[in-house]
Amino acid sequence: MKIKQIALGSQGLVIPMIGLGCMGMTGFEEGHMYGPADEQEAIATIHRSLELGGNFLDTADLYGPLKNEQLIAKAISGNRDQYILATKFGWEINEDNKVTWAINGKKDYVKKALERSLKNLKTDYIDLYYLHRLDKNTPIEETVEAMAELVKEGKIGYIGLSEVSSETIKRAHAVHPVTAVQSEYSLFERTVEERGVLTTLKEQGIGFVAYSPLGRGFLSGQIKSLNDLPENDFRRAIPRFQGEQFDKNIELVKAIEAMAEEKNVTSSQLALAWIMSKGILPIPGTKRRKYLEQNITATAINLSDAELAQLESIVPLGTDTGAAYDEFSMGLID
Ligand SMILES: NC(=O)c1ccc[n+]([C@@H]2O[C@H](COP(=O)([O-])OP(=O)(O)OC[C@H]3O[C@@H](n4cnc5c(N)ncnc54)[C@H](OP(=O)(O)O)[C@@H]3O)[C@@H](O)[C@H]2O)c1
């Protein structure tokens, strides 16, 4: 099976219509993101993805911190030019490689973060470099000017932003063309649609990348109770996974699973096919070959208008599925 290639943004970046989210392949500090990760299987997943044409990898310096980029360097060693790498900066990481939890979009930090990512990824260029969160104390123009210099120097190919408003997108795009915006988007999270961000991107010719397209695994139907999540799993801190909200969301997942069964696909595949039917690029995260193969197979699923309507009637736009982050992290969204 050959994955269809699509243009992301208007500057010439061409990538497969589905990417591979690598965040869960390493833990964060002492905890897990999405359960324990096995390094060998994670590396095998990246290799299998390339074999299937899935050469667009998504990481960030925050993940680990830094360990995720280091894992990717190991996986792509000797084969760098076969991959399209996207990484992110902005959550400040200090000289001791500790996350300070401040967001830093200042010019000197942009350059420092880039050099560190190049070192960790063992490469001399990054294809797509994202600002991970807006630094509300630094004008976006300053951050993007610094990124534009990196483009000029050949250190990055394209500029991206993550979880930003329409206003920030327009201001940034006026300084230097923005190629992609990455925000959370799934059947459970449609804020970018409600806030007009998708419309702005279309108007400006900027691509959109949907992160957590499986609702951090919720939409896979594999999580039946909170007890299925390990003690130090990141998701336990998310309101969407807590208390009564969890029970309400499980009912929605059951209905999605029933529809998937009728169609002879998995609920993960259905959730991904729904995103791709809108011409949006999802970057499902997995650290196992088995899930990766299922997710890539979803690129061949075609949903009829009636099926799309059926799915959207299960989770209509505006359905309250709970907050995507705790209060602190919600405050960092532009
Ligand atoms: N810009 C940002 O602020 C931001 C925030 C979050 C994530 N991201 C990026 O987006 C990527 C994807 O998002 P995500 O990883 O948070 O969430 P996701 O893709 O919605 O879900 C990942 C979870 O789903 C499970 N899964 C994947 N495929 C499956 C399948 N076919 N069947 C059953 N379960 C399946 C994974 O299991 P296993 O882990 O066990 O394989 C993992 O627990 C990340 O890897 C990261 O690169 C960006």
C-alpha cells in the first residue's frame, strides 16, 4: 500500500497524509506518557513506518525532555534523509536539561533550542520547526523573525506553530510564511473548528496537523476504566479522563465502536478516517508496530456522506467531553 502524499502549507512541503506521533515512545521525567515504552519496539515502529511510506515523524524537545529526540536520532541513524522530521521548542529547558515550565519565545532562546535539537537529533537540519506554545510575554513577531533567520541559514525548512489563535497566526504569517499549525483535533476535541482557526488556516494557505487524533487513546476503545491506566500515566491529570466525565465519554466511545464494527474497521481507524476525510493530516501516536499498521491502513478507508453524518451524530460539534488539559496547561493555549 502506498500512502498518498499531500502538500502541507503553501511553501512546497510534501508529506504522507498520515504522520507518526513519537511522544509516547519515551516517558516524561520519572513518569510515563501513555504507559511504559519499550525502546526496541519503538525503534522498530519507526522503521516499519518508513517501510510503509510513513516517513513524517513528530517529536519535541519537551518529550523526555530531550530523550525523545535522542531516540529518534538512534532510529534514523544512517538514514536521516529518508525522513521528514518535525520537532518543537518553547517550553524552556535549562542548562541542566530540566523543564522550567516557562514558555520562552525570545530570539536568543529560539537559536539555543534549535542548536540543542540538532545535536539531539544528530542532524544539521530540521524539516518543520514548531513553536510549541505562544510565549505571551514575547511578541510573536520576535519569535518568528528568529525562526525566519533559521530558515535563511538552512537550519530549518519550514515554520510551524502549535495551539495558537487566528490573530497570532495572522501576525506570524505576516512576518514569514507559516507552513503548518498543529493543535489537538479529534472527534472529542473540535475547539479549532469552533474558534474559526481552521477557516483562518484555509484562507491563509497554511496546513493543519491534528495532534492526539485518537483522543490520547480514548477513541481506540482500549481504555475501559481509569484503572486501565498506570499510576503515573499523564492522562490521569486530564479532566476528560476523570470521574463522571470519563463515564459519559465511554458511552460515546461505545457508540463509535459499534459503528466501526458494522464497517469492519476498528474505532481508531474510524476516528482517523473521519479526520482524513476533511483533508486534515493526523499524527496518531503509537510505540508499537501493530497499532502503526492499523493506523496507516486507515488511509485507505473512504467514508460516505451518510457515514460521516452517522459518526457526527454520535459526537455532534459542541459535545462536552471535558477539558483537554488541567487548568495550568489550558492557560498556555493562546
Ligand atoms: N503540539 C502539542 O502540544 C502536542 C500535544 C500532544 C501530542 N502531540 C503530538 O501528537 C502525537 C499524537 O498524539 P498523542 O500520542 O498524544 O495521542 P493519540 O494519537 O490520540 O493517542 C495515542 C494513544 O493511542 C494509542 N493507540 C494508537 N493507535 C492505536 C490503535 N490503532 N489501537 C489502539 N490504540 C492505539 C497509543 O497506544 P501506545 O502508546 O500503547 O502505542 C497511545 O496510548 C504525539 O505523539 C505528539 O507527537 C503534540
